[in-house]
Amino acid sequence: QQQVKQSPQSLIVQKGGISIINCAYENTAFDYFPWYQQFPGKGPALLIAIRPDVSEKKEGRFTISFNKSAKQFSLHIMDSQPGDSATYFCAASDAGGTSYGKLTFGQGTILTVHP
Amino acid sequence: EPEVTQTPSHQVTQMGQEVILRCVPISNHLYFYWYRQILGQKVEFLVSFYNNEISEKSEIFDDQFSVERPDGSNFTLKIRSTKLEDSAMYFCASSVSGHQPQHFGDGTRLSIL
């Protein structure tokens, strides 16, 4: 019940295209959903995050869509650029109650944006 | 922008030896975490630490693991007797609170021979 399932495992997109990565969770106690971007040799860097009181959050070219009833959320990268080529992880945590913020990560998606 | 720093960047150790991984969290952060990432796999939670004690730990974090905040700035992960399967990237993270974003360091690559 703690799992977060992420798809696809890898994604190839042309420059200027839209990249879409999907995640699904089972634990209804999850109430914080961040996306992390990881470049080779670096740690995960927070990209954008959403809480379940909204269905969408946009920051620049990055948008999270959230569907609470389906227990799914997705990352959309508009106008994808070669510099966006990285591994993307979705994550979830039960940030409320007595939780201390433990993050449960998806398997990761390797995004390649071709020039 | 403040960063989480980890040392060393790469540690090579013989199986059965003790290893200490070091982290300096962001200075005003109060919650500290260790995660690990086996090559090609997802990032996995190990332990969270708040108010000088472990607040939560995973099944991975057995008796061979311990954490400590020996002074006001460092946060360490000790593996007492390393196994081959401990080979992984170990990431330290910190946050202002359990409800706030976690900031990760660049990790320590631990290689057990």
C-alpha cells in the first residue's frame, strides 16, 4: 500500500514536444506529491510539488495534474528542451499527522529530449 | 542558495568494515533524512531524524545502521559491518519541517569490495 508506481520507464521526445510522466499511488493518507529531477552524478532536485487540495499546479514549463479520485498524478513538461534530459522521480508522503515527511519514490523515468 | 553537502563523494570499503558517511544539512533545517539508491533502482527511504532522535526508519535500517548528529552541523550515517549489498548511492536530505520540501545532497557512492 506504500508503493508509488511510475510510468513510463523511459521516454524519448523531440525538442519542443510535450513530455508526460504518470504516477499512481495506493495510500490514501498521502497528501504531498513532489516531483524530483536528477542529473547523472547529482542528487534529486525538487522540481515542483502539489497537495491534493488543487487539481493542477503550473510553474513555468512544468505542470502537475492531480486526480484524487483515481489516485493518480502526472508531470507535463511543455516545450521540452535537450537540457531537460534527466531522470524524473515522482514521490509521495503523508506530510500531515505524526509523519516526519518520509518520501516514497516511484521507479523513475529516464527522459531524453532530442534536438 | 543553501545546499546540503555530503562527504566523501565516493567511498570504497572492504566487506565487514565500518563506514561513516557525513552530511551537513542546511543550517536552519530541523528534519534530517537518509535515503539510498541502488544502481538503476528507485530512491529508498532509510531513516528520519528529528530533535536528536530517530523519528522513523525503514526495514532496510537494521541494527547495522545508526545515525548521529554529533554537533550542531553534521549528520552522520554509520554502517557497522558492511555487506556487498550495501553498495549504493546514499543521499542525505533535510527540511525545515516534516511538511516542507526536502533538499537533497549529491550523495556518497559507497562501493563494498
